[in-house]
Amino acid sequence: MPDTQAHQQHSVRGGLYIDPLPFGEIEVAPLPAIAHIPVDAKSEISVSVGDTVLTGQPVTTCNDQIVANHASVSGRVISITQNTVSIQSDQLDTPYLCKVQSLHNKNDYQQLFRSMGLVGLGGAAFPVDKKLNSLEPTTLLINAAECDPAIYCDEALMQERSAKVIQGIEIAIVASGAKKCIIGIEDNKSKALEQMKAHLPDHMKLICVPAIYPSGAEKTLLRLCTGKTGALKENDTICFNVATCYAMYQAVSKSRPLISRIVTIVENARVRNLEVRIGTPVKELLTPLERSTSVVCGGRMMGRVVTQDHCVDKRTNSILLHTDNHPAATPCIRCGACEEVCPESLLPQHLYWHATTPDTAKLQELKLDQCIECGCCDAVCPSHIPLAGLFNSAKRTIEKEETEQHKAALAKYRYEKHLARQSEKTVRQRKQLDSKTEILKTTNADNEAKKALIAKALQRKKNKRAVETDKKSDRDSTL
Ligand code: SF4
Ligand code: SF4
């Protein structure tokens, strides 16, 4: 019997419960008039302005660092910049025929995922092939918990396409080589849970976790499902989001590259889930009335404000139409509400105190690096202090400081090495000089000795000649 029993194994700490909103079926968004395909600045673009392209045709090449990007509509390339390939849609959506080679090992899967442009669809957009490269996992953790309370795209996907999601998970098991597979799903997703259970095979385990934000954070989900703490890598675990598994299914079984994704659009209490082509401008997804509001991409808790000209990319999981202005922050009243909701058991009020300076040593002592920037503390702070944002900038400042320190240490090391080399050179030169002087001295001494010998020889010759002269004089006088 498959272990389909929904249960919570480990208790959640901190976090926020936010009432879910109802939503309908996934709608297919109209094709954009112009699709602006985001491309990596390091990508090699394989099309030119004026080229006709088909839906799914690669517009960039891939390598072991970057995945390919594809035309999400058929039509004509009208402009190319360092970051975008813009295609005017012919509205025909003529498909490009991608061929999938037979898959025998992890390397084959990695190559396929790279060429199909697969990245994690949970929000981080980390290349799937790189994730597979990183370790030999024993556990495959499937993230079926939304990463933000205002995002419903994965829930909608499981409700409507659970059989395909499960097939995608099977592919992820084979591609990763994991021995066991756990799917963590939030307990308020009853319809999605029911559908997943209906297709669940024996070797997959479905575990319900509390619908308390941020259960969908990888580390939190791992703790809730297995009781294990620490990073996934330390626990030989690899994690994929359900939408990423669905993209794997589409790549392997349908030869379809990643050219669309499901995006949740939230406007007050109204939720829509749209299947959107990558590169669609946000404003094309909104009603005329909605076009006057500001837009937050990435969820209520961790999203960022973008303009309506922003285009849907592979990480766009939600578009939140933001109507209320954030009240101005007032001083901390030390109520402790932030501490109660922190899922990482940190002390946000103390972190806040030291983040304003920022005091690096204190922040390290208070484990700022463990802050997952979930924004729970922000949400409950009666003083409206943007705590998570402050923690993010404190982290960046510390990172910058550490980079500077590292650079300074490297420069010091290089300078010391230079000084050591200089001093060695001086010693070596002095030794060479000494030895030359020694040789010169010896040579001079030798020369003196030679001179003395020559002088002696000359003297001998002189003496001999004098003796001979004397003898001759004696002989001459005798005659
Ligand atoms: S919730 Fe806000 S006001 Fe209360 S202690 Fe935390 S930072 Fe201070
Ligand atoms: S943002 Fe950081 S400090 Fe605040 S609740 Fe989340 S983990 Fe805790």
C-alpha cells in the first residue's frame, strides 16, 4: 500500500497562518503581441533580427553554465539586446519540432534539461541540470507547498494536472538517482492533496505539513517532513518544486521546452491562475482597471515592486496588484511579536538594533546568516519596520565588507610575498657579490705569487748573467 496517509510529522515553529483565497481553473493567457524573451547576458544568441522563428525554437545556445532560451511564440525577431530577444508574434503559434534523444544516464538528462531551458520554477530559477550535478542524493524532496501565502500556481497545477506532475516526479527520481521520494504538501490544499493521492505510486510518500508560512522554504520543508535540520546538501537531499517536475514531464514526454509557466494574479481577494508564455508583458495580463495599480512580483511576503512593462520570466510565479501604501515606520516598542513568528528562532528585534549600524560581529553572533528573509517579522511588526529588507541590506553590507577584507588580506599577502622575494633577492645578490670578491681576492693573490715567481726567475737569470760576465772578464784579463 502506498504511504498516502497525510500527516504532520514534525511541528512547525514560528511562521504565519494566512487564510487562503478561492480560485478557479487555470486559464490560458492570450499570446502576447510581442514576446520579450529574457536571455542571460553570457548567452550566445543564435538568431538575428529579421529571422522567422517557430514556437519552441532555441534563440540562445546552452552550455554547462547556462540553459537555452526559446521562442515562446512563432513570428519574427524584431530586436535583440544583451538581455532580451523580442519576437513579434504571428499569432499562429507554429511549433518547432524538438527531438529528444534516448536517455540512459544522468548526463543525458542534464543535457536534455539544459537544451530545454529548464530551471527551478519555485522562484529561484536555478538551472535544473546544475542542481542534478551537485550531489548524489539519497532523498528527493518534492516541494508541493507554495513559497508564499499569496501564490496558488502550484496548487492549481496539482489540482488539474496531478497525473502529469507525478510522471514528472518519476522523471526527477530517475534523473537524480535518489533512493526515496517525499512530497511535502500543505494541509489546506485539500483538492490538490486528493488529486495527488489518486495518482500516487507505492514508492512515493506524501506528507502533509501545516499551512503556515514559510513551510514552503526548502530547509523548513525538509525539517517538517523528516525532522532533519540543516541544509539540504548536508542531508543528501535534492529538492524540486512540483512545477519544475511538470516541466520535466513536458520536456521528456512531449519534447516541449520551457516556454510558458503558470502565474498567479492576485487583486485584493480575486485570484486567477494563468498559463502565460515567457516574455509576455505584465500589462497584457491585466484588465484596464488593474493597469493603474503598482505591481509586486514574487509574492506578498518576499516580492518586489516592478513596472507593468516588466515581462514574465521563468521565475515569475505571481503578480500581486498592490493598492495599499506601506505605512511609515515608527520606533521599535519591544513588543516581541517578531520573535514569536520567526521560523528560524532568531531575535529579529535585536537583529534590527544591530542591522542599522550594522555591527557585523553582533549580527554574526545573532546568526543573521540564518535569516531566510521570509518577512514574517515584517508582517506582524506594529511599528511597520521593514525588518526583512533591513536584514537583506545588512547581509549585503557584511558580504561587501567580507569581500573587501578578503581583497585587503590578499593584497597584504601579495605585498608580504613581494617583500620576502625582494629580501631573498638582496641576500642572494650580496652572496654573489661576496663570492665574486673572494674570487677576485684569490685571483689577486695568485697574481702576486706569479709576479714573485717571475721576479725570482728574472733575478736568477740576472745573477746568472752577472756570474757569466765576471767569468768572461777573468778569462779576458788572463789572456
Ligand atoms: S515586532 Fe516590531 S516593534 Fe515589536 S519588537 Fe519586533 S521590531 Fe520591535
Ligand atoms: S525575515 Fe528573518 S528574522 Fe524575520 S522572521 Fe523571517 S527568518 Fe526570522
